Amino acid sequence: MTAPADLAIRLRRAAFNRALAGGDIDAIGALLARDAILMTGTDSAIIAGRKAQLMTWKRDFAGPVRTIYTRTPATIVVSEVEPIALEHGQWQCVAASDGQLVASGDYSAKWRENGGLWMIEAEIYVTLT
């Protein structure tokens, strides 16, 4: 594992969490690769592409009940042969109004370093509670 890459990805994940909490579409977009793929935790819906993900988040932020998602990395494995890494951790969704847990589970994310920045290429979520 390369310590600088591990730290860079953890910092980018923290920025993503802050963007989700703040409803900051532009900050989310800056962290997603153009063709990023997300598989949701409960119904396994596939949201393909940065534009589709940003539209989904925009709808979510405007919804009648605001929730906040947080991803907490447990491990980050950096490839020794390609500019890619795998993040694994736990996620949770809480109600913004009172912090009540709505759902949680595990996730994995594939990152790619491009032009000095680590970008999310793919994420898969599993709802466990």
C-alpha cells in the first residue's frame, strides 16, 4: 500500500462525505469519474455516469425527508501495477432532522488516479441493517 495514495483517497472520501452532508452537487461532481457507476444497496439499481448520479443526488437533496449518507473507509488497497485502488468500508444513512439511523451496510469503491487526482469509478453498496 502506498501511504500517499491511501491518504489522498481518504481525504477525497472525506470531501465526498462533506459534499453529501452539505448537498453540494458541484463538489460531488468533482469527485466522480465521467463514467462512474453506482449500484445501490437495497434494490441494486445501477446509476451509470456522473451526470445521472448528480441528477439522482439533486432529487435526493430536494426530497421531503432529507437524509445524510456517510461512508467510512476501513481499508484501501492500492494497485502496484495500475493507478487504481479499492476502498472497502461501512456506510450509513441518517435522518438529517434528528440523526436517527435509517439504513447502513458495507460498500466497496474503485478509484483511479488521473492527472494527480483520485476519482471514483465505481461503487457498490449492500444494505445490512
